Amino acid sequence: MVDDIVYSPNKYRETEGIKVADDPSAFVKVHLDKKRKIVYIIDEFAKRGLHTDELSVELKKHVKNEYVTCDSSEPRSVADLKRHGVKALAAKKGAGSIEHGVKWLQGHKIIVDESCTETIKELATYKWKEDKDGNVIAKPVDKDNHLLDALRYALESEMVFTGKWGW
């Protein structure tokens, strides 16, 4: 059985009542084949400067009645999306969640539709941090990874974790 799971992070900073995007609103649509441990990425978008009403219109082009897991660092934006008719949920985040999510994904085959060019670029450049001697540190570099953050959040309900962040 294949499950539909979708995500759109929504990272904004409020400046005098005007939403200014620090990062793009990024969305991936994912199918998960649990039995074969395959993640299929079938749709994406990443756009800067979207207000919540514009984001909700864009999301509705890509999802029908699916839930959308959003970046929980902006609860107001999640609530705004709900008011605009998007079935928005806040992602669970916390200490260790990024590393755990990346390691969980590494245990799966990831197949990306050729139309998802930005996700392909992010996957090609995603890497772990290194110390001054070039040794790998188990922390990912936080750069150009918005769609991959979306992917982790999309699949968070499938990731079993009993660490510090409460799963």
C-alpha cells in the first residue's frame, strides 16, 4: 500500500504586519512504500515571498484533501493556512530530529520524478558538516535544503524516534 503524505514549510518573519519570507515556502508531495522502503517524490514547488493566502492557493493546486505538515516554528502561519481551507498540521521538531530524519531517509531508496528539479539539486548538494580537519560531523549543513526539510516533515509520522523530542 502506498500512502499520500504532503508537506509545505512556511517560514516567515513578521515585520510591521507584513510577511517577509526569509526562506522559500517549499512543498513536496511524497508517496511512501513502507514494505519496500521506497520514498517517491512526485511533486514540488519552492517560492519566495508568498503571503499565506497566496500559499494556500498554490497548495490547493497540488493537493486535494490531503494533510499538509507545516513548519511548526510559525504557528500563526499554520493557523492562517487552516483558515484558508488547507488541512494544515504543525510538524514536530526538537533536539535530534534533523539527524534522526536524515538517517531514517538514508535507510530508504528515494526515487524523484524528473520534474522535481529543485529537489534533485538539493539531494545532490546535501552534505554533513566537517570539522577543521575535514572529519565528518553528524550534523547536516543548513543550506539550500528547504525541500529536503519538507521531505523530512512529510514523513515524520513514519519515523519512530524515542529521543529527546518526544517520539
